[in-house]
Amino acid sequence: MSKVQIKVNDNGSLRITGDVELLDGEGNVFQTKPTFSLCRCGLSQNKPFCDGSHKGKFESKVRVIKEDGQE
């Protein structure tokens, strides 16, 4: 099985790449493509998927904190 990658985009979505199954709260399967984006800002009209509504309205840059405390 190939490794799934989830990228936290600066000021934007979560970009999912790989063979993954996305379920709603009742266990129903969303239809997805091999690469898709999930909304992180809450503004999308197509939740859980990103529709680009965040542009200019959402700021978040997530970085890994390394053991020495540096980004």
C-alpha cells in the first residue's frame, strides 16, 4: 500500500494525496479523486472539500517544531 500524504497548505486547505477513504459522521463514503483538498477555514460551500473561499480571508501557517524548539 502506498503512503498517503496530507499537506497543511499555508493560509489554505489540507491537500490529501494517495489512496484514502473519506467518511462522514455516519460512515458514508465521500467520492474522492486520488488528490483532493479539505476545507480548513470553514468558509467552503462544498464542505468537507475546499472550494477556494479562504483566499484572502484565512491565515494559518503551521510548522513542525523541531526538538531544539526551532521551526
